[in-house]
Amino acid sequence: MTTSTTTAFAMPSLGADMDEGRIVEWLVAPGDHVERGQIVVIVQTEKSDIEVEVFESATVDEILVGEGELVPVGTPIARMVPDHPSAAPVEESEPEPAAAETAASSAPAAPAAAAGGPGVESEAGHVTSPVLRHLAEELHVDATHLHGSGPGGRVVRADVERAARPAGRRITPRARRLMVERNLAPERFADRSLVTGADVLAAPAAAPSIEPSASEAAPEQRAATERTRQESMRRHIAELMSRSWREIPHYHLAQRLDLSVALEHLGAANERRPLADRIVPGALLLCAAARAARKVPQCNGWWHGGRFEGSDTVDLGLVLSLRSGGVIVPTIQRADELSPAEMMERMTELVQRARQGRLRSSHLGEASITVTSLGERGADEVIGVIHPPQVALVGFGAVRNEVWPEADGTGIVVRPTVHATLAGDHRATDGVVGSRLLTQMQSLLDGALPDELDALAGGT
């Protein structure tokens, strides 16, 4: 038996309703060292291409699933060697040496063993495995001058492959294919250490060659793929909403919120900020919804196994429309702890990334409550549908100037307002609790948030 320190890197669940994902592009190769938070692979879901990060520093040992392959959530797609392996590594059986030699001699070109695994390890500083010797010869690598990264300094497959890669810029396989399709030379990307498919797609296409080629059909093929994805997304959304209506006993509430105080203070704060850093009313509404959920915790959590499970944090799902059609719901972690300026930064980042198809896996954590906002050009009111297993969804219509009666009943005025709605799960709450959530929003928009805006204006 040999002890392996590799760990499985599995296809992540990028949303509670995701069942499978397709590998679009690997941004790393065996032998690469990756840091915590580094993007290693692009995964296509029914809604978007997602940049998947690693959550611990490690060395890539083996790629298990190739580009273009569709696999279920939880399927190992790569193996990693953590920088700090756990105290209880996984044990893997090692074949008999004779069997390994026989397999190597019968099919020397097939790198069937994992990097650093049985049958491909060598003695410290020396390549003794027939498989590794053959690979070194195939890749024109001098096997006598290799640095071993395996246990005890042994040379493993990843060391041979790393030695075969030239230093400097690396181009992913997908990027190379797209360069050919778009008639772009690698020299166009000389300023990049890593060239990905997204980089090539973002670059202006070169003039077509004199002879038309099959690659000219690529734009039509991509358009057809995009149409298929849109149809799949619509179908997926419809299935999720049907499940929500079928399983969740909804109730709905609506309240018109007075924004006059909040917007007055927001205007004063924005006068002191650069144009690019100004805060829009939508950021204030997200702050109000998140903080109200903290104050009314019965609306912040999930319905699991016949009971309500409250969340310790307010992780706010934000419904975003995509220019190509459909919606995606990234998550703002600990949204109730964000200032209006910080909320604006998070919201802007998510909108830009979602519309560019560059959301990260860390943006798609499980939300504890969701907000849908129709924005300036939206309808006056939105009647939402809860995203299971959550128990509440807040909706905001467009900000409008509307007639508002004076508090003392002496007359009427015109004030900026927004219609806020709540879709609640009657198994977890009732109308009384839901009303408290909406009332808390008005209180926050009249008090705490304007105070923070004043402090912001005074400190800039």
C-alpha cells in the first residue's frame, strides 16, 4: 500500500438547482501550483459560464475530465496535492511491480496512471519507470536533469510535463483553437502570462484568410449554442418556479415605501463622490432588505425536512437579468454588514460579471433570502415567487414620484416612492411577521441609512 496525499477536486454545485456542468476550459495544467481563490476552470451551467476557484493552495496533480465533457455535480474533475495535506490521507492500492511493467510495455504511450501515483513514480532524482522514461522521450525532456516533487524527491509525471512546457506565456487548449478560428497569432497576446479562451474572444478578429475555411461557420455555431442555452435556461426557470408554486404555500404582502428622506441624503453624499463612485437608490434598497432580514430572522433561512432552519448570516440572493435572456441569481455574502458604498461595489461587480458571463463560483453560494428589483425602467410592482428552499423573497418596483398624504392630514405632497412586496412561505411565517419585515425597511430608510450617508458625505 502507498499513501497518496492527493485530494479530489469535484464539480461544484453552483446553485441549489444545478445538477450537472460542462467543462469549458481548464486554466491550469498538471504540475501547476495554485493559490487559494485562484480560478482553475470555467464551467458551463444552464445559466452562465462560471469561473471556479480553489479553496486551498495546492499543486494540480491530474486533470480527470476534459474540455467539453458534461458531468454530474460531485464528480471528481481533477486531483490536487494540497500544500498542507490532512492528517488522514487517502490510501490507494499499488499494483504489483510486474503488472505495472507489463502494462507499460504493452501500451507505453498511454499515461494511465495518475501523476505521482502507482507505476509512474521514480527513485529520488532518477526516472526508473518505463512509463515516465517513454513520456520524457516523447516530450523531448532530459530525464537526467529533473527536479522531483514527489515524496522523497521522486520524479513524478507532473514533473516531466512541467519540464516540457516552455517558460513564460501559457496558452490554454481552448484559446489555441479559438486563435485558429479567428485567425489570430499568439503574438497578439504577448503581454499576458496566461491566455484563455475568454481573452481570445474579447480580442478583435483578424482579417479573414484568402481561402474561406470551415471556421467561418464558427459564429453561426456559437449562435446556435447560445440559443440552445437560452431555451434550456427558460425551461429550467419554469421547472423551478413550478416546483415553488407546487410545494410552497405562498402569501403576498405589499407596502409603498417613502424614499424622500433616503434620497435627499443620498443626493448630498453623491455630490461629494466621483461620478464613477456614486451610489444608486437600488443599493440602498438592498441594504434595507438585508438589514430588515437580520431584524426579522424568521424570514431569513430555509425550509428543510419539514422545519424552518434559520441562517446565522444574511446572504442575499440578487436576481439579475441577462442581456441574452433569462436570469441568474448570484449571492452577496453577509449583505447586512455592508455599508451603502460597499453594497454599491458588490452590486456593480455582480452585474458586470453576470452580463459578461464571468461570475465566480464564490458568487454563487446558497442565499438565505432573495431580492428581485426591476430598476428604473421596471413595472411599479413585482409579485415574486420564492426560490426553494428559501422562505421569503423581497421585490422592489421602479422608483416613482407619487402623491403622498401629509402625516397630519392637512394636505398631500409628491414624494419619491417604491412599491416593496414580500412573498412569504406560510409554513415558516405569516402576514404579521412578513409585515414587520416591510416596516423595518421603511424604518431603516428613514433613520440608520440616511445617518450613514451623512457620515459618508462628511468623510469624503
